[in-house]
Amino acid sequence: MNRTLYYVSFLLLLTQYCSSTGVLWLRVSSSKDVVARMELLDRENSSRYGISFDLQMDPKYHEFVFPFPPPSSKSVLPVLEYTIQMMKSRDGDFVGQKFSTRLPVLVNEPWIHKTVTDKIGISIFLSIRFECLPNYYGSKCQFYCTNGENCPKDECKGKKCQNNSQCLFNGTNSKCICQAGYSGEFCEIKSTNSPIPISTDNVILFTLLVLFIFLFMVTIAMVITFTSRKSLRKVSEPVDGYYYGKYHLESGKLQILTPPHGIFASL
């Protein structure tokens, strides 16, 4: 089956069962005849994107097409993760180690070529390419443009973003997303803003100032408390063991306390 037939058949399947806006092209071959199991996985996205199939491979490459993997919640771009492992036969046990690879999805770029060689000496060759469906564009094929419409162009391919920054097209313009500490159109400017260093002398001075303020406040509180208690009540001098006059500051009244034997004497 040629490439065109693969493409048409996949579009028919995609229209009915999938909302993907892009496709993944895969070409595989091997140095010798071998059976291998390949898995296309999405471990980070809730969509549970995953395809598993066994391949009878030989030196002549075989071509496949799959739905575009969805974007991950942990990555700005979609990520393709695939594993491949050799088998004795389609119904046999695995004989080789499992190779696992993660690739960022870069649409409408040249083919990506990968080679894995098992310890038994057999090599598997893979070629991968991502494409948007017709009229779709963007880093994730998330924008749609009808024929004849003047739509903004994704210019990220021509932007030279620096310092591990990444270019993103938001449907209107292309912009470099800078890492922390960098700015500028291409993230070429390193930030010079740095926190003011705190010396040991400043720390000691600040600590002493706080301690002085604390002791001063405690002293003021003790003076106020002592003065309040001293002036709370003023008591007259005792006569014959009794207090004839007691002046209560709280009520502002004078209260005369008469001794018991004085009461009985008047009777």
C-alpha cells in the first residue's frame, strides 16, 4: 500500500473516531528479519493515548501513520514516547532489551532518524515525522485557517531564541518564552537584578536594636504597673488596731468603719 492510500484511509478513520489535527508518520526497518513490539505511549496526559503493535521487520522499511499525540500538561509541546523490544516470534517471548525514547513533537520538520541496536547484534531503524492536517497549523496543529483566508504565520522556525528559551506561536505572533533570569526579544539579555546582600554587621545591629526596643517596652510596662498598684488605694493610719478611715479611689467616696466595741458602748 503506497503513502497516498495510507494517508486517505487514515483521514477517513480520523474523521470518524478522533479529534486529532495532525498525524505521525513512522517508517521502520531492521538489519535482519526480526519480530518486535512497538508501543506509542502518553504517560503524562489524561487522554491515555497509547498504541501497541507487533511488527515483522526486515531490511525493507514499512510505513505507518498514527494520530497526532495530544499535548502534555507538563510540556509546552506534545511529546511522543515510544518503546521497542525484539521478540522470538509474534507469539513468543521477548529476547531483547526494551528501548525507550522521548521526542518533542516538531511539526512539518524533516524526518527524525533513530537507530537502536540490541545486544544480539540486530539493529532497528526508525524514521519519524509529524504533520498537520490540511488547513491546520501551529506548534500543536491547534490553529485552523480556511482556504483563501489571510491567516497569521508561524515564524518560530526563523526565530533564534537563546539561552534554552522556546518559541511559541499563539495564533497571532511568534514569541520567545524566556527562562528565569533572561529577557529580550530573543532572551539574549541576562537580568542584572540581584538581591541586596545582607552582611553580618547588619544582622548584629538589627538584633541589638530589636533587643533594646524589647527591654525598653518591658521597663515602661513595669513602671506603669508599679505606679498603678501604689496609687490604687490610700489607707488611713490605724488607731487601736482599726482603720477608722478608708478612702476608695475607685468610687471617690469616704467610708467610715466603726469598731464593734464603740457600737455596744453607745447602747
